[in-house]
Amino acid sequence: MKAPLTWLSEFIKTDSQITASLAAAAFTQLGFEIEDIVETGAGLSGDIRIGRVLEIEELTEFKKPIRFCQVQVGPAPTDINGIVCGASNFRAGDLVVVALPGSVLPGDFSISQRETYGKISNGMICSLRELGIADDHSGILVLEDDFEVGSDAVSSLALKDSVLDLAVLPDRGYALSIRGLARELAMSLNAEYVDPVSRVEKIEEAKSKAITAQISASQDCTALHLSTLDGFDPDAVTPWEIRRKLMLAGMRPVSLAVDVTNYVMLELGQPLHAFDMSKVKGAISIRYANPAEMLETLDHQNRMLAQTDLVVADELKALSLAGVMGGVDSEISENTKEIVLEAAHFSATRVAETARRHVFSSEASRRFERGVDPAIAIAASDLACQLLITHGGAQFTGRDSVAVPLQQTTIDFDFTKFIEIAGYDLDLQVVFDVLQNIGCEIDADLVKVTVPTWRPDLLTTNDLAEEVLRVTGYDKIPSKLPSAPAGRGLSADQRTLQQIRTYLAANGLSEIINYPFESDENIYQFGDLPSSELVKLSNPLSEEEPYLRNSLLPGLISALKRNFGRGNSDIAVFEIGKIFLPNQGKDMPPLDFPLSKEKLAQIDQVLPLQPLMVGVVLTGRQRPWSPIASEISWNWSDVINVVGSILHQFSVPYETRYAEAKGFHPGRTAEFWSDGTLLGIAGELHPKLQENLAAPNRIGIAQLNLSEILKLLPETLSAVPLSNYPIAKEDLAVVVAEEIPVAQLLSCITELDISELESFEVFDIYRGDQVPVGQKSVAVALRFRSSSHTLTTEEITEFKAKILQQLQTKFGAQLRQ
Amino acid sequence: MSSESNSKILNMSHLEDARNLAEAAIKEASDLDSLKSVRLSHLGDKSQLALANRELGKLPAADRAKFGAVIGAYRSELQEIFAAKQIELEALRDELILQSEKEDVSLATLAIDRGGIHPLTATMNRIIEIFTAMGYQVDEGPEAEAEVLNFDALNIPANHPARSMQDTFYLSSDYPGVLLRTQTSPVQIRSLINRELPVYVISPGKVFRSDDLDQTHTPVFHQVEGLVVDKGIGMAELKGTISHFAKEMFGSDVETRLRPSYFPFTEPSAEMDVFFNGRWVEWGGCGVVNPRVLAAVGIDPTVYSGFAFGMGIERTLMFRNGVTDMRDMVEGDIRFTKMFGVIS
């Protein structure tokens, strides 16, 4: 809201000067952020006067029309200057603003006597832009006949002003008016406030009504006042002061009828609409739109209305979208002589919904959405009629009103609660004063606070407390630390996630955070899912990426691509994030409060599944060159290793299996399983995809389901006493078929559960002359130790035999001779 | 003949010469190899003292004892000298080996490549640490969230202007009433439903608003919200908590201030600013929990009250760590994370 300081000051009685900086400081403290302060006319200096154009000589010999004007610039008959002017929107006899030689206009534009177009020009006739008031440069400024020729234009036109551009929070609809802002400023400055409503002269009711008002949508419209005027002069000029205020407030003057409605809206906060009465047939009613009803609005859009849209209609059709925008057909034109002025009160939610549906926010809808004073419609109507009568020569012909009696909100006065919310001992008198200053009434028994009609946002003690605190200053609130109950720190899952991140970072991987938005193309690199298996956005940022990721892998590839594009081909990154998978697709349970655990469970059943995943991509060099440690490149096994070691570190039991998955190298990819649950996949990116990326090296890529892994974390590990009996080291080499994965041999040994087998590991795999073709020899180093005695040779032989036996039975393994 | 030769070897001055020669030879040995040959020639079976010892039997008993004692004394003296020399030369040898193994140790560090935790995560972890130390718990919620929890339960009814303050990603018609949460506040609702009172929680996480990515906007960003619901909680407790938080994050001398603001889920509401690097910076929003929010989850607002606060982590990172372009945080450029390592 742009508020000229002169306009605000009209309603504040004070002896001291209200400066822009004083006002800005006051508004800031009250919760209105100052977005800008514009000093209009700041660049004006020297002799700038009101002048009257006496004669116009048209100079036609130039490319564009040029006028040489005789302009009276002073009271004496001889004070006449010849001035060359390129505009032609004025007539002889008009009052204009003349910058005399020696004066300076904004932008350090010095005016001097000069010869131009073959004439001596003694000054300049100014446009609004040249005066620094508005952007209008379509012609020079023509004034109504109310100013003295030769008087100082800067003071008589109030060209110097300060305009505060205030950010108004959405709950403070009252502050979208000079009325509301002046009340705040007066309160903050401890000055007397004059409600502009109190200055409005009441219209004497005409005996007959010229038009009938009806409300058929009483849910969403509580008041409708239709005033009619005739004999309006369509050529009437809007007085300068109204135009000035409109322009400083950021609105463009259009015509008297329109300017008056805007002016009243800015001053009082009540949106008004003027119709050309000759275009209206019969009674005017507020109703919901009919099915498939159309309306061409003032922006020349032909809009299909919804049946929840509220319209102002005559007997035939909708005239305007109530509280949002007028219609073209009933618009005030340059011929309008009879006017219907609508002042109504529409519900905030209805206007908001309509404005949103039609993607249109107007000055009117902004105000209705944030709450207009429901008691003010008549006063606004009166003021507008008075202005149309005074400046447009109109006569008031009648008014018809339909209005629901006002319900004023009352709030129990709870001083204890005030103190609890504030956190310190507020003074009762201060609380009183603030509440009264904002317009509340408190009854004599201190039981009830009656909220003013212009503050529909005040509904609870908390709302009142905010008022008291913001007016007295948030800086008065002391600092206290509440004491929380003894904490339990992070949950096991949260702790584990932090540890996994640290673990991966310590292994040289860097965390990245990708967007979850994906395209078909990216997703299909790793799966041929039908789109019904994907979770889709209805309003994606980009039409190419309408899906929520069902895997971290496509995002990792995109990140890889960006890094390659920036000249970096050595990449080791991980991401921990949620993916989105379809749920059974039930309907959201009906909304009712209070919410409960059961309700929450119902909601969660409808939401897409959102497991937490960890993804890894490795390619290029593992580390920089050094003469000592030779440079090593990431290969297919590293990626399996990295994610496998996460499971290892956190003691999650798992086994690996060959995986065949789209996007992966068919022979270099492993799945991780635990007790029938698939935990994830790791392996080499399919060389075809690598080629698509123009990647110089093979790429390792992996993804694990952390949500599943976290379920498998052991709660507490039990220690086993460390035995100090001697270790017995034995090697066992067996020959098995090539296709048997080594890890399976090892898990087969684990399954035997020989408690004396402390550890074992593969130390050699041999293929060659000494073993048959299609077979390999796997050598395992076994370490036996007993917790109770020194093992005997017989015992050790027996263990070895047991292991060999098991490998023979399961895999047909032969002892290598 | 034999007595002559005996007398020649078993001669006191000869023995003394042999001893002195041996000692000199030992002392002259410069390495273990030469020491070894000294041992063979001067202390071995064929050394003068060994030969003399072998001749002792030929002497008369009285001489035998006298010469025997001298030879024995010389031999044990020489053994000691030899042993000392051996230790000395072994130490020298070891020293030379170590010297020969010297490397340019600085080369080893060339092969270090560091990974890192994304600074957004690290910053959130730091915040979590501050609050868990104060006794708070950490709650997280789904990113695709029910509209009811993201808006309605937070006192943002349909058509409330606050809903148009933020552009929301809605899921397709397969998921009516589901959106990508625009704030971490729905987690507050979940915490209040799932937890016993009093509640002291912090909820970090991703939030979504349909802004295009540019230097200062990103459609996906991170927030941390705090929520306290207990008896007797008001603006003063909020102010104290925020001020402690800010000091932990930005330094013990940092100032905070509150300015009136509006959020549907808090009343009174405030913007919080911190005075950092010589200027006031807008950090986040906060306020006393609106009683309607408490009522929406079945908590009696006449008994309990609370406060909530929240801030953007990207924004925090921008002014705290001097990140000037939001795009650097979200584009997955490995250089960005590496810059920070694991520091928060």
C-alpha cells in the first residue's frame, strides 16, 4: 500500500511535524515493513508556476505538430511568456504548469530561455512525468480552473510529498486504506486521530428509489447499497487533488466516475463499483453465477463463470464479478450520464476463491480477501456520491439498501493470558490504552472486549495480545529459556544416518542434494515403468519433468552430467533422500478436527510411499596422482564395496546376488538381500548409458533402501569374551564350478556355525593348468580358536572335514590336491 | 725348540702386545664386516691369545697360573671392548639404513582426496545438535504431505490469502489432497499428535514451492522448525530460545530482534532478525502457537501454550557462510560440497 504522507496527516491532529522518517520508524515497529519511501517533487526547484494558456499558434512546418503558446504566468496582464510546446492535449484558456527559465526539474533538468522551432521559448509547459509525479508523458498536465494564475505550482499543487510504500500483512485488511494506516500512525505518535468516516456528509435519502437491490447469495454477501445519480457530466475533470493522491498511491486517473470510486476505496478501504445505469435492466441482485454463464470483464477476457462465483447481475445477466472485477457491458463510458454506484460487503473466502480461479487479483479483491470493514459501505457510498455531485454536477436520485445486521465480535478479557503470552508483567492500563486505540471497547466490568468492525482478524486473546505487544514494542519482551524435560538425543535411525554420511565422506565421497523432479526419459534409463507406477505432479515447474523420482539413480546421472559439463570427470558422490512410490490410492479421509492418531494413520495410508534411499556414483580417479600411492580409478567393484561396507559397518546381515537390471552392466551388478528383502543394487552403469554420457571412464552406481536397512539394525550388540587360547591357522583350497559366486561358498561356511571358527577369508582364486576348464580353485584361510582349551589336531581336522563336506554337498566342491 | 717357541708366545710383553693390537684393531673397525674379521684374527681360535692359551699346559705349574690369569683377563677385556664396539656399529648401521630410507613426506599428502557432507546437511546437523543439547527431540515427516496437515490444521483454511502467499506443488488427481509440503510445519502437527506433552521438538527437512531456480530462489529448499508446547510458554520463552540459538550459530555476541509479522499458525507472530557482519539480516519467522492449531490436534489451549519458529537453511548458509548463489547448493557440483568437507 502506497500512502502519501499528506493524505495520512489529514487525519492526525498534532502540532509537531510528521516526517517521513518518523512515520517509517513508527510503521516498522508496528509490523509494516517499509519497502520504499519516494520523495515526489524532490528534484523541483526555482520558479514553477500555474499559468493560463491564452493563445495557441500551430506551427505546421515541422515533422510533428508544434505549438507556440502565449501563456500568462503572473497576475499582471503583461506577465505573458511565449512558450514552445510539443503536446497538443490542451486548449486556449486551460491552466497548466509552467517551469520558468532558471527552474530545475527532476533529473537535474535546467530550464532556460532558448530559441527553438524559430521561436524564443521562455520556459516549459510540464507533463506529469517532467514534474516527477507519475509516469504519464502522453501530454502536458491540464488543471481544473481552481488555481490562481501565477501562484507557485509546487505548493498549490502539493507536488512535494513523501510516499511510504508499506508491506501490509495478509491479516491486516484495514491497513489497505488511509483510514486504517492513519489510525496506526496516530496511535504510534500519541496524537489524536480523526476517523475519515466522521467527516463524510450524509446524503439525504431521496424519497423514491431508482433501482431495486436484492441479495440472493446471503451467505457471501451481507450488504448491498445501490445509489443512483443522474445528470452526471461525462466531461467533468477529476480535481487535481484527487488525481494527485491516486497517482501517488499508484493508481492511474481514468475519468471522474472511476477516479472517485478508487479514491474512496483508498481512503476508506471500501471497494466500490460504478455502473452505467442505462445498461442495467431491472433490479440488481447479488447471486451465484448460472451454469455456463459468461462475462466479458474489464480486461476484455471472456470468462466462463463457475457456479460458486458471486456476481452482481441485473435481470438479464451478470454485470460484474462481485468484489473482483467489473464487466465491459455496463462499464462507465464517455457518454454515461446516469450512474448506479454499488457499495457491498462480500465474504473474504468467496472473493479469494473467485480471484484465484480466474487468476486475477484486483485492488478490490485484495481488500475483500483481507477483510473490509462491514460497517463502512454506506459511508463510502455517501462520500462517493458527494464527490460525484460536487465535481461531476450529478444529482442524487435514490438508494436501495439490503443489509444483514452487524454481529460484533466480543472476546473475554483474560489478563492472565495476556501476561502468559507476553512473558512479562504487562501494565493493565497499557493494555487498556492499546486496545482502545485500535478501536476496541472494554466494558466497565472488565469482562468483555468488543472488537471494532474493521478488525475481523481479532478473534482471540492471542490476537489482542499481539496488538498490545506490537504497539508497546517487541523489544520490551524479556528473554527467558524454558526448561525442556530431560532429552533423549537422536533416535537410533537419526544417529545412524549421520554416521553413514560421515562414513561415506571419510571414504572420499561428497554429498549432493538433487531435486526430486524427473522426466520420462531420465526415469526410463533405469526401468520401463508404466506411468501409472509413477507419482506425478499436477502443476510441475517444467512440463518435461512432471514426475517425482522413483529412484535416486536418474538424478545422480544428471548430476554426473553437470559435473562432466564443468570439466570434472573424477566423481565420487552420494545422495541421501526420499523417493516416491505409488500407494494403494485410497481417498483422503474426510476432514474433521481435532485430528487424532487414527486419523493420521488413515492419512499416511493415502500418501505415496516415501522410503529413504542412499545413492552412490563413482567414476574416474579415486585420488590425485602421487609418486608414492599410485593413482587408482574407481571400478565396478568399488561401488559394490562402498555400499556393502555400509551394511558391514552397521552389522546388517546381507547376501549378494547377480542382478539383471535396466541401466546396469549385466555381468557386473549385484543385488543386496537380507532375509528375503531386497536392500538395493550396486554395479557398473551399462556401457551404453556411459556412452550416452560421453563419460571417459566406466561408472559405478548404486542405491540402497535405507528405510529397510534401518529396520535391520541390531539394537544392542552383545560382547563375546576374547579367548587367549592359541590360534590354529589352516588353509583349505577347493575346486568348484566357475559360475558359483565365491560369497556363496563363504556364507555356506558361515551357516555351519562352528563356534571355534573365529574368522576366515579367501586368499587366492586360481584358474589354469592345474584345475579343469570351467572350474576354479578357491583357497580359504581358516582361523580356529576355542574359548575353553587349546585345540587338538584331531579337532581341527574334524572342523576342516566338516567344512569340506558342506562345500561338497552344496556345490560339488573337490579338495584341491 | 718347543720351550723357545713357548717362551716366544708365552711372553708377558708379547701377550700385552697382542692384547693392545687386538684392542686397536677392534677400535679401528668402521663397520660390522671389518669388526667381524677383527674378531676372527684377534679373538678367534687362531689369535695370539688363543694360541698362547693352548700352550699353557706346557708351562710349569707356577707359570701356568700366572700366565693363565693374564690371558684370561686380556681375553675378557677384549670381549667387552668388542661387544661395545659391536653395539656401536650396529647402531650406526641402523642409522644409515634409516637415513637411506628417507622420503619426501609431503608427497604423501598429494594423494589425499576429501569427501564431504553437504553444507545444508551439516548446518542442519549443527542445529539439531544445539537443540538436542537443550533437550529437544528431532521429528521428520513425509515430503509428499496431506494438504490438511500442511494448511488446514495450521489454521490456513481454503482460500486463505496465506495459501496464495506460496505457490504449491500439488500431486496429480491420483492423490487428491496431497501436495509437496510448502513448510516443515505439518511435522509440528504430527509431533503434537504422536507425542506426549510437553513437546519440545525440532524438525529439519526439505520443502517445496514452485519458484524457478535463480540466484536467490530454489523450488526445493530446507527448513528447520522448532516447536514447544508446554504450560506457561509465551513470547519471552521464544525470545530466550532464539537468542540462545543465534548465539550458538553465529557467535556469542550476536544480537537478535523480533518484528511483528503474520503467520496463520502463530499469534502473536514475528520475524526474527540477527545482527550479523554489521547488518540486520532477516533469519526466519516465529511466534506463539495459535490456539486454533492446538485445538486442531485436541490440545486444550487454556492449559497449554507454545511457541514455534522456523528458518530457511539455504538462506542461513548464504549469509553465515557467504554463499552468494543458491544454484551452487542445488546443482550437485562436487566442488561445492568438497569446499566444506565435513565442517558445519
